[in-house]
Amino acid sequence: MARFGAMAAFVDYQGRQIRLTDERLAHILERPEMVGMESAIQNALLQPEIVRQSRTDDAVHLYYRYRDQTLVGEKWLCVVVKYFEDDAFIITAYLTDKIKQGEQVWPKR
């Protein structure tokens, strides 16, 4: 993760740059179980187990990586990324029991 002023820059499994602003990080860290998970977020982007396209917004992808040790037990880490033509940023990240429906982007079926 690289820091640029008020934001961090991540890279996903396709080599695309993804921004994480301080405002979005603060939003993510409002969930106590997400504190200290910045490296896990980077890992989910770089080495996702599943990537799905949102059913409600084609420009949003959900990156999933299974975590067997979190503050709330075994969960999927979901990192939600919004893509524009020449920009991408993390909207949120959270732990969940279930992968959302949507077209699977990675791995290709």
C-alpha cells in the first residue's frame, strides 16, 4: 500500500490502481472488527478468491477473500470497488458470512 497525502493506493489482481481515501478508511474502521485489516484489504484485491459484479451497479465489483481468523470468527472479507474509465476507489470493506449474487468476474467460469 502506498500513501499519497490523504489517501492510500492499492493494486488489484489485474494491476489496476485503486484509491482508498482517508474518509472511506474511517468509514470502514467504524466497524471494530475491521481495525487493523488494511493489509487484508490489500490481499483481497491482489489475490481474490472470487470477484463478482454488483447486481445493482455494473461499475462496482466485490472482491472476496476468506479469512479463518477475524475478531468475529471465520468470515469472507468483501472489498467493494467502484470503477470509472480512468479511476477506481474503495467504497467500503466488511466481513460477511455470505457471498452476494452477481456475475462472477474472477475466476472466469
